[in-house]
Amino acid sequence: MLFLADAYNKQHGYVETFLDHPTPKAYAPDTSSRLASPKHKHQASRNQVTADAEFQALRCVRTSTAAILAELILGIAVVLEIVGRASQQTDRTQRSESSSNTLRNDAMALPTRPRESYTVGIICALDVEKAAVEAIRDEEHSHVRSLAGDNNSYAFGQIGQHDVVIACLPAGITGKASAATVANNMMRSFPIKVGFMVGIGGGVPNDTTDVRLGDVVVSEPAGMHGGVVQWDFGKMEKKGFRRTNTLNKPPIPLLNALQDLKSKRRRLGSGAHQHFKEMMSKFPRMQEDYSSPGQEHDDLFEAGYSHPSGNSCIECDRSKLKQRLQRTDDEPRTHYGNIASGDEVVKDGPFRDRVAQEEGIICFEMEAAGLMDNFPCVVIRGICDYADSHKNKRWQPYAAATAACYCKELLGVIEPQNIAELDLASSEKYRIPFELTGIPATRHFVQRDVPMKQLETFFLPTSQPTSEPASTPSSRKVFVVYGLGGIGKTQLCVAFARKYQEDFSAILWLDGSSEDAVRQSLANAYQRLPATFKTPTVDIQGSIDGLLQWLSLPDNTGWLLIFDNVDRDLQFVPKDPQAFNYRSFLPSADHGSILVTTRLSRMQIPKASLQLLRLDDRCAREMLEDWVDKKLLDVDKLLEKLGGLPLALVQAGAYLRETNTSIEEYLESYERTWTSLMEFQEKYPAPDYQERTMLTTWNMSYEQVRAVNPQAVAILDQWAFLYAGDIWFELAASSPQNSGQDHTAEVVTMIATDKLAFRNSLGVLANYSLITAHVEGTGFSIHPVVHAWCLHTVARAGRLEQLCDRALVLVVRMIPSEADGGHWNIERRLVPHARAAAARHLDGAEKEDFNDEIVELARFLSDWASSADVEALYLRALRGYVKVLGEDHASTLKILNNIGVLYAEQGRIKEAEEMYWRALGGNSEARVLRYTPTGTTVTTLDNLGRLYVEQGKIKDAEDMYLRALSIGEKVWGPEQTTTSFITTETLSILYISERRFKEAVEMLLRVLQGFEETLGPKHRETLSTVGRLGSLYADQGKYEDAEEMFKRALQGLEETRGAKHTSTLDAVVGLGGLYTRQSKNEEAEEMYTRALQGFEETLGAKHSSTLNVVYNLGGIYDDQGKHKEAEEMLVRAWKGLEEMYGLKNMWTLTVTSNLGTYYRDQGRYKEAEKMYMRALQGFEEMYSPKHWTTLKTVRQLGFLYHEQGELSKARTMYTRAAEGYEHLVGDHEAEIRYLQENFALLQEDECNLALAGKVTEPIRKVGKRDRVLRFFRKRG
């Protein structure tokens, strides 16, 4: 079913034709090859089992009684075995359930403690360490949920008199950064006051400290260090590497506890050994791994001797062992001093000794440096190796156990009240409860995942450590969120603060709208400080100074300052007295977090900024529905208008909810009376946005731009009448193409004098976030709501008419000449501006000053816009021409011809004919003779002739062509090239209509040669002729020649007009039609799909060209047996045409008739009859009962009755069609042949039925002429 395969006969108004496509054979899927779904497979399996059982039963009947008894006994045995197995399975299940219940009961029996009771934290790096610490608990506690954002995994319990929480670093992620992350999360979730880092380390044996495997090393200040040395942090200087940082000491209560334990041990000996015994007794499974390997496996090699290979030292040279005295017992010793911490594993004896000597170190490890400044703790390490190349894991479990047992012993000498009296760890003493007072929070925030993730990544520590130095997390972090006013910057930051309030010790919200406002916010924030940090003051400056001093305290690093709405520009001239630099209100210390929101893009910081853009459609819909408080239908157009701007969505939602206005009514008001709607909308403010509306929110930015760069404001004002998505210098500064446009000089004042100034003006607008730079860097766009607001400001200033006219002139001046090629990129970029200018002019009052510009705009848009818009422009210009120039002026007649072409392309045949006759000077012969002929006359006569060819009025068409030829010779002369081309092309059309293909080809080849010589091979006229030649070859069955022509046309149009131009897409459709004729359905589908996407994007889903391709795709799907998809496409095309053009339209009626054929082929006779009758009635009213389209539909209706066996009705229809064709002039040979063959088949069927005594049996059941019947059905 081809709706329109040949798209090349449009030039000078030639109307596209609808062709019948041969109907395929009925699609009969091969069910034998269909794969069953799993459900069906199971059903099939059951069916097979049933069949097998029935078969076996039949066998049993035939067997002897003995065989039956034997099989019965065997069956009983099988049943007993199954029952036995089921019983065993039940027992196992019951035991399993009993075990599970016991475990659940045990878990439920664990003691529960409140979060506040866990003031002691223990951190381990490895699972072997954590297992040892968990084993020393005197009591295990049930789990306590951590706070949001805390990814740690915890164990809880009691050691001595202390409730402790235990955490381990993530698997495979060790080092100081990971340790810092775990510690910070622990301190957020629990009120930690003291901590312990417990695990294993590499010992440093020397002459003064006899460190051995299994011993314990405890961090204690010694020399210049506080107990932990970050050995790999410092500077490389001429004299070598110098360490530059000093880490904090353990807190005094822990240092006191160390002294107490040492004293206790001197008197009573070590209690750790007893704790170790209890551990092994309580957890017997640990004995195998956690027992001491023994002194005989404690090997210390010379520092310079490197380990050869392998995981053990079996192959090492024993002569390289250092000689040490044998200890009299296996009890581990405890050593106190500095522990070295760094990101690298130390396994080099000489390096170990050198660093140890320089820094006074007795142990190496990798985590403590990330803890000491923020996590007040003692580091306890069991020695598992000697930090040399002979490292192995043999001693790790035992070393972890000895460290854990020492930790338990140390906790035993610390009184709970001593810990209770301590301040919270690190920043907890600086915590200020988060509150929303003064913060413009909304209850209807819609999560914006990507921007939120950027803030999280920048500010919050993650479980994935980085390679940055340990000091980096405490350095100052500043992040800027910038964007258009009302885009949601503030609400994003509010949501971030609310979500992660526990991650910061204090969040202080500062009003950055002016210097006075930010100073007052800082003074108010000072009043919220903990009482111990405040001093009485009544002076604002004193409060600000006090706050900044508090923010600068060395261990107060966890705060977040949010400067909101820092929109005043310091570069404003004259200087804005309330503009300020937010950095002048930051503390001097290099720590803390600062978040800034602003409209000023110049405030962005490389790699620390986010331009907040519009909400996507999903989020926008969610926000709007949230405010309206109900689900909304058909809201897409409103969402497009509001452009994902939260402020606009909120205000629209509040208005819709309060006034119960429909979406349709709101849209109508938005487009027609935007300012009035906004003013009325202000009466229903959203509770969270009462101080901001779409009428006021951009005023300050607009006035600042006016003061800084008046030209930028002029560009913004003009932009309101152009397309919001793109602007460029040549459009803004376009100059007249010829001197005939002098009347536009009053309208056009250059808004851009040179390219550099223009770019600078756009830069100013972008800095204030009134426009946005494209990501790909090719231009700028303006938000649709700001676009509407700019129109409001222009109207308020009384400049609507002036700027509307100027937009029209600017666009028209940019339109490339129709004779030029290769400007498709300019055309494509100009199209949306042309549409915008057209819409503005059509909305305004009619004027006669710019008729020529309107006509040129309509001509340009005829290839790019909907027919309705083009028609409206032409009709407006026509009224202007008639009023100013009169009905008979050449300009008036030319536009009448153009309107006729437009109507013909829409299938509005009668209206097209009326316009053509008006263009010829009237409807009467006398007026035509009085009219002075011009080139337009020739074109109009040619178009009228084509229109008659479409209707089968060949004699009338020939008359029009002869007149065109005669007038053309008078206007241009008989030898002139133009006359020659028109004459030749006219003859080709006549030859085609008479099916004289050979002569037609000769004529078109002459036209093609002439165009190639005069216009060039890539000119639009040349390529159009190439396409028509391709269609002619296809009609003759010369498919290879046709394909060559179509591809040549397509390639040329792609190069000169672009891939999405309608001429190019017509070529794609033509190629698809050719493939359809050859039954190359896959290739045809590819072409039609490409054309459909292009037409939908360029002309819209309801344009006739789009619906043409939709119909063609339906035919392809039908050929492929995809009947569901086929019907969807065919019905879409039919409904679309009927909606656009009504029932009395050639294309609508043709598709209606063809849809009837589709239903007939599906055996859906009632639906088919309904479509045929509908088409028949339309053709009779539109043309006449004897028109060829009417008669074709009559024959098809007769064939439908024939198929159903209603032979009497079929004969009536066939007879009516035959009588009509007898008096019809023109080439209808094919249709008459079909009718004659239908008659012959009908007569034979009537005879057969009469002989059989049947008169009503359907023809399908006769069966003698099925092959012939199928042939006719395919031919239609």
C-alpha cells in the first residue's frame, strides 16, 4: 500500500499522488517453529507425562496378570522409598528451623545499649585484627544503626566497665586516608571521647629496644614526636628529605592510663597473658591460628640481607641470622615510644634502620597518621615482622591477639567517670544543632541526583581513599553553584545541608544578597555558638570577629558556611555599595567548607563549580504535580513552556491548585496574556517563594546589565522576538541584500556593530546567567521563561511593534537566495528564528509595510514549517497586497499562485483550482484575455495543468499546457532557454499521463541537460529533474536506472540542502518507493524510517509529508506480515489526514479507501465496507459520481461484496463502474482491465453457484478460481 512513493513531482505545484500498493498474501505464521515460553514448556512436559501414562495403561491391559502384579509391587516399593525420603527431608527441615530459631533467639537475647553509651572506639585495619578485638569483649551487644552516610560496619560490646564500638577498614583499602574516613564516620555516629588503633605492625629491633615477634608496641610521646611520626610527609631539600608535620599526642587521660598500667605491671605483672588464655578458652577455634608460633620461628636476619624468594624463609641463609639471647619465657613484652606511619609498606632493612635512627622509631605501620589529629587515641601494635624483606603472615594472628589483650588490660585501668568528663572527640565539641530558621527551605524539593552527587563528591569523605596527603581533607574547600535566577540553586544547597547535617559540626546559612545582609547573618550565627566560646558583645563587628575566630580554631575543621544569593557584581559601574567579596568574610585558617550560590558565572572556580541547569522532564513533572497535588495529563506542552525552571513550576503549580484552572486554559493565557497571567498568579504565591516571582526575580540582573553594557540589553530585548535556543553575530547584524529594502532602515538599528563587541555583550549576559553558553561551544541560548519575561519588559517599555518588525527584517535578510545552493547549514540554523518571527507577526496587528518580507518568510518556511503556518503568512500578505496594490497587481497574482500550490500539496483540489484561476485574472475567459501575461502566468497555467492531470482531466490539462507554451513564447521569446525548458517539461508530463514513457524520457533528458548546462549539476532544479526521471524509470520497470537517478538526487541534495531538508527527505521517500516496487522491504523500511524521523523533526508529526511516510511504512509492515504494526501506521495516517484536512480532501479519501482494502484483506469485511462507503461518499461530493476516483472505489466495493458471496450487490457495483468508465476521458486502461476481469470471474461464480443450487455461498468456498482471485486481490 503506497500512499506516496514518488515525491519528485512537486515542482511548480505538481501534486503528489497516492498509489495502490499490491496487497501481500495473507500472513500465516509457522506455528511449528514457534518457541514456547517456560510456562508453555512446563505445560508441554505435563502433557507428555499424561500421554506416557495413558500409553503405559494401554500396555498394562494387554499384559498378563503376573506382569501386572509385578509392576504393582514395584510401584509400591517406589512409593515407600519416596515417603521415606520425604520423612528424612522433613526431619532435616525441622532441625534446620530449630537451629535458625535458636540463632534468632540468641540474637534477640543480646543486650542493647543506647547510642550515647558508646564513648570508646576501637579501629582495626584487617579482619585478623578485628576478630581478636571482638574476642576480648566481656559482653557482646546488639547492633545499633549508624547515621545516614556512615558506611562503616560496626561490632558492639563491653570491655571491662566500658561500652565499646569496633570498626574495621574496608577490605583491600588500607592506609591513613581510609583510617581517617572510618574514624570520621565513627565520630559522627557515636559520641566518641577516646579511641584505640589496635592491630599489627613491623618492629624495629635495636641495641636499646629488644623488640621481638609477638611483642606489643604502644604509641607514647618520645623526643620531638607525640607518639606517631608520618615518615613519608615532608619536603625534599638540598640536605635531604625533611619531615614538616607534627601529629598530635594521645589525650592526657590515655597517657595517664599508660602510666597507671606500667605501675600496676611493676607490682602485679602483666594481665594480658591471662586475657589471652581466656580468649583461647572462650573461642577454641582461634587456637589453631592465634597461638604463638614459638621463639624457634622468630628469625631476625641482618638488615642488609635480602630475602631470596618464596613466602617462607626456608631457603634463606641461616648464617645471616642475628644472634640474640633466648628469652626465658614466651610471654610477650611491651615497648613504648614513637610509631612510624606512612602510605608505603616498609620492607627494607637498611631503610628501616635509617628512618628509625633519625626519628627514634620502634615500629612501622600504615594507618595511625590519619587518626592522631582528629581521633584522640593510643596506637597499639603487635609485632608480626621486622619491616624487612623477610615479611610473611605467619605471626600476624598472634600479634593481633597480643595487641588486643593489651588494649583490654589498658581499658581496665581507665575509670568510666574519667572518660565521661572528657570533651567529645575532635569537632564534636564544636557541634551546633542544624536548624532551618532563616533558611528558605521548601517541602517540595525534587531530588536532582547529578548536582547533588557533585556536592557530595567534593565535600564529603568517601570510603574510597585518595592519594592526597593526609592534611588535604582539613584544608579549606570552596565550591560555587551558579546559574539563572529561579533555577533552584538555593534549594539544592538546602537539600544538601538537610541531608548531610550530621557530616558537619556546624552549618551556618548566610544571606549573601547584600553586604548588610551577610554581616547581619554572620552576627546572628555568632549567637548560636556554644556558650564556652562566646563573650558578651553588642557590636555587629565584634560578633563577626568572634565568629571568624571560632571558625579559625585549629581543631574546629568540620563546619560548612553557605553564602546564598551572592548576586551583586563588584565590577558594576557605578559601584554597587552593597556588592561585596565573600572571601573577605572567611576565617584566616586553612580549613572548613564554603558553599556559594550566585548568578554571576565569573565567580566559578575551576574544578570546584557547578552550573545548575533546568530540571529534566521527569523531575519537572514531579515538581509540578507535587505542587498541584494530583497527577496531571497532557502536561508536556506546559513543561516545555516552563523549561524545567523550578520557580516557574512552583508558581504555576500553586496557581493551578488554588484556582482549579485546567492545563489548556493556563497554556492559552500563558501564550496570549503572559504579563496578566503573571500578575494574577502573584495573588496565589507559593509559601516557600513569597518574596520572588517570575515578574521580579530577574529585574536586578537586567538593570545591572543595562548599566554595564547597554548593547547587551538591546540584544536581549531583540532576542525576545527570535528563537530562544540560538543567536549569532551575522543574524544580529544582518544588512540589506539590496537597495530595495530602504523602508526597513527606520526599523533596523544595528544591535551589533562588530563581532568582538557582540561577543563581549553575550559574555556579559552569560556572566549574569541570563543566557547560557552551549556545551559544544557553538553559541548561546536563553531560557524559555526568561525569553517570555524579556517580551514582558519590552512591552512594558512600549517597544513591541518596533522589535517585532526588526526581527522579521533580520530573519528575511539572512535567507539565502533560492538560486543559491550549499547554504543548508544557514537555512537549518535560521529556521527556528523564522518560525519565531512568523509567530510574533501573526499574533500582532496586520500592517501593510512588510508584505514582501512576509511572502519571503512564507516561501522559506514552505520547506521547513507546517502548512498551516505558511498558509497564514501567505493569506496575511495577500490581504495586504490587495489592500495596497489591488487584485490585479503582479505581486498579488504571484502570491495567489503560491497559495494554489500550497493547497494542491495538501490535496485541497477545489481551493487550489480557485486560487490558480484568481492568479490568472479571474474565473472567466474574458478576464483572462484582458490580463497582461507574465512569467507568473506561465507558471500558474503549468500548475493548473498538473492539477488537471491529477484529476484525470487530460484534455483540460493539455489546454493549459498549450496556453503556457504560447504565453511563454510571448514573454520570453521562442528561442529563450526558459521557454525551451518549460515547453519540454510540459510535454514530458503530457506523455507520462498518456503512458508514452519513451517520449517522456527523451523530454526529461533534454530538460536535465539544459539545467546542468545553465544552472549546474547540483542546482535544486537539476536535482528535482533527476528525481522525476528516476520516478519515470521506475514506472517503466527500469529499476537499476531509477535507483541510479534517485541516489544521484539524494547525494546532491544532502550536499546542498542538508540531510534534514524536505527536498532531501523527498528523495529518501522516492528511493523507499523504488525498493517497495522491487519487494526489497528491508531497504524500503530503512528509507521510510529515516524519512519519518526527518519529517517529524522538521515539519512535525501531523504534516502531510510525515503522514505520507507513515502510510508507506504501514504498507511495508503489511508486506512483512507485521499486521499489528501495519494497522497502527495506516490508522495513524488516516486519522492525521482527516484531522488536518477533513474528509473532503483527496489524500484523506484515498487513504480511507486504501484502509478499506487493508481491512478487506484481513477478512474484516464490515470495517472494510465502512471505509469504502465513507470514501465513496466523499469522492462523490468532492468530485462527481462519474469521477475516476469515485468509480475506482465503486469497483473495490463490488469486489468486497464479491468476496463475501453477495454476488447481486457485486454485479450492481461492477455495472455502475462500467457505465461510468464508458463516458470517462483519459487513460484508465488498467482500471478498466481490472473491472473486465472482475466481471468475468463474477459470471463464472454465478454459473457455478447456479449449477450447485446455491446462490449465497461465499466465493471463498467455491475454490475453482482461487489463484485468479488472489491475483486480483493483490492488484486491488
